[in-house]
Amino acid sequence: MARTPSRIAADDWRLRFDRVRPRGAVLNPGTDQREPYPVYPTAYVTDRLLVSALLDDGGRTRTLLDETAAAYGWELVDDREYRAVLPVDDREREERRSRYPWATGDLGFVRVLLVARTGALPPDAWIVLRDARRRQGELDGGRLVGVGLDHILSVHAGFSAEPYHSTPYHSTPYHSTPYHSTPAGGFDPSGGGTPMGAYLFQGSGGRQPVTVVLPTPPRTEAGNRVIVATLDTGLGAHDWLDRCRRDLTGLPMIGYTDDADDPELHPDLVGPLDGQTDALTGHGTFIAGLVHQAAPDADIAAWRVVGADGAISESEVGAAITALATLIESATATPQGKPQLLIDVLSLSLGYYHETPEDTLIDITLAEQLLRIRRAGTVVVCSAGNDGTSRPMFPAAFGDWESTPADQVPWRGGADAAPLVSVGALNPNGSTALFSNTGAWVRCYAPGAAVVSTMPAHPGGAEPIARTTADARTRETVDADDFRGGFAVWSGTSFAAPVVAGRIAAALHTEVRTADRDDRVKRATRITADVLASTP
């Protein structure tokens, strides 16, 4: 089995405290609904706003934001270290303008920092956005477009009936009651008081080690292989996966590259020195293993964009998608193309809820960034979320909606692009998992509860309940967090999405790969439709 990584050395307590410091704040409007439209809870970075580069209005909106912030003693400063903008040609500009008349600029985000002047209260991006929207309405009766919060996206591996009580805004993704994290052992079908919480317990779908006696999935001789990309916690060492891992050397740097804070290498990065395996340790490796089981002939390109806390901002996701788009477009720039750089399927197991999911208020930039890579023939597969709600989660809800009037869909576009597929989770018996989000925006469902996949070989910190020796052999109960066997059971829509991504990749592998964008889009659309037709 794969090598056992060395444990990270005990570091300064400040570093561990900072790792669980909340990355943002929860917007919970409660009964204070003074807006002319409903506002719902979300999580966001408090000291910055995102202004879409699509908005090209001669600086009028920026002036409005500056004046609004100044009333609270805050000023806006462009974050010059952040750059996530793609150039737009005339054809793309006109097509987008037909859908969104205001969106005439380049594609990407401008990240604007809020800085408090001496004596002012700490800045709050929501207050600026809220007041700017009101002022815009008072000025010309219109709605403010192209400006939004920098939402915090969470990795979909926790369960909560209250989507904003924990993941990822309190600190670690499982810090809410009735459970602090995935329990180290034992079986409690009640889930500690909540039916959805039962999925966190070992024996009922919670993360636990398991033995796999099946051989490594068979793989045909080397050829022009389909590539599945993941943006998650990375990819740990594993015998099953080392042979299909794409070497990212020389490719654009996306996300994190420092091994010192890699949750796939170091199982206890978050919180105190408690010896407890972090809640998201192995998440990316588990996802890659599911892709490999469904598509053993596919290669996997795994970029680490999420740390051990499971949180990532919308602007960081936008930067990653921008880098991927640049990579994919360079691979399809000529008829011959660069097959080694083509991304055929992108699997995303993260998301956020928007505070104003209305057609004219939601910022479309992230959806348009994903559309850019879809127009190059890359299928995007997104997990639907684990909160047991029909509330749209993004980016999963940026795909097609079933039987929904166009004016009720938060984003319009994509007819000329490869599909964006949202995936909910199924139980082993084929029923929908209780935690799975659902709704007209969820396109299909796939196994996602109590599924088996690969894990990095971490020994964990807990010990077995009992241990003894006899006949020169160690005898013990199952060690609930010892994953040196390399496999685990886990649950979440995080894991349903890569199953579908793998199925699509396996079907794509049966056909000749091409760098022609139109051919790639047609092939991806046809094959995805076939896969979804055979998926509940």
C-alpha cells in the first residue's frame, strides 16, 4: 500500500489557531428585511467586494461604492495582487450582451478591499452592498448589477439542517452540535438527535476505515487518455491512483503547492494538538478514487485549492477557473491541439448559497467563467450540497433547471456549450440520501452515501478500544481512524459528483479525442445525455 506520510511537527499555537479562525461572517438578515426583495443567509468575506470586469460603465458604479463606503469611514482599494480576468472577443461579447445588456467588459473579477479609516468600525461588505443597492434604486430606479459579496464556498462533506450554523463559517466544518466532528468510533443510528447526523456515525455512512480485497481497477494500454480535473484538497499517495495521476509540473500554478499545509499529507492540521484526524483529511483522494473506479482509463489532474478547514472564497474559485480556462484554451488553440493539456471533465464538490438568488441581483461572473471552459468542450459536474434543502446552491444551480420558466432561473446561457451537471446523492438501496439537496436544479442522483474509495495512509491519533498480544501477534479492535489500509467508507454529495464525472469520462474514452472545440462540445453533450439517461 502507499507510503505513510510523516506527521507534521507541532507548530506554534498561533498557527493552529489561525487555521480555524473564521474566514468570514454569516449574513443572517433575520427579521430585518428592509430590502424591496428577499434576503437570505449566506457567508462572505467581510472586508472585500467583488466587482465584475464584465461591468464597463465608465466608473459610475465604482463612484457609487466609494461614496457609500465613505459614509461609514471606509474606503475601497483595488487588490492589485489579485488578477482573474480573461480577454473577450467581439463574438463572445455580443452573445453575452444579448443575455445581459450590461455585461460588455472582459470576463473576471476585480477584488476590492474595504479599509477602515482611523476611528471607524471594522468594515462590512454587506452593509456597503446593501446601501449601494438602495442608492442605485433611488437614483434611477434600477438595480445594481455586477457587484457582489465574496462568498465563502464549503466542501460538501458535512451535514446540517441549518446550512449556516457551521460549514464552513463557524470554524472547522463540523463544529456545530450535535457533533463536533466525525465521531471516532461507535454506532449511533439516531445521529446524536438528528436523522441527518446519523450519516456522520461509523456504521451509518460516517468516515471509517474499510478493507478492500478487489484488485486494482484494470487499465488498458497507454493512449490518448481522457483527463478528469478536480479542484479540492489535493491528492494523496495511493497505489491505485499513482498510475493515473497527471504530472502538473510546468502547468499553471493553481491553488496551494506547499506540502507543509497539505491535508492529504498531514492528517491533523486544524485545531488544537488533540491527535484527532481533521474532518476533511483525505477528501480529495477519496474523490479521485471514485473517479478511478468509474473510469480506470482516465487520468486525474488534481489541484489543491481547499485547505484543511474546507473553505474557499468565490474569488479564489474564480482565479482557479480562470487559470483552467487559459490552460484548456491553449490546448484547443490549433486543430492539432495539445491533448496532454485537454481537460475533458471538471468535478467540483463545493458550493455556496446566494443571499439574493434573483435573476437581476445574482452576479453572473462565476457562471460565465465556467461557461468559458464549457464552450471549449469541458463537462462540469457539481455536487448539490448536503443540507437537505431545495434552496439552490451554486455553482451546481448554474446548470439547466427542469421544467422551470426562464425568468425564474438565476442564470441564462450555455446552449452552445458542454453541459454543467448537478448531482445529488443516493443511499446504497437506491433511495435519495436524507442529507442530499434537491430541486429543479439537481439534474441527477448517484451513489453518495456509505460509498467506498481510496484514502491516504494515515494512522490517525485515536487508539483501538482494546489491544493485546497472543502467539506473537497483535490483537485489537478496529482502529476507527487508522486508514493505513488505504480505503474508507464516507458519505456526501461530494462523492456523488465524481461518480458521475467518472461515468462521463469512461464514455468519452470510447471515442477519439479531438482539440476542435465544436466537436468537443457536440461529443460532450451527446455522451453526457446518454450517461444521464441511465442515471436516476
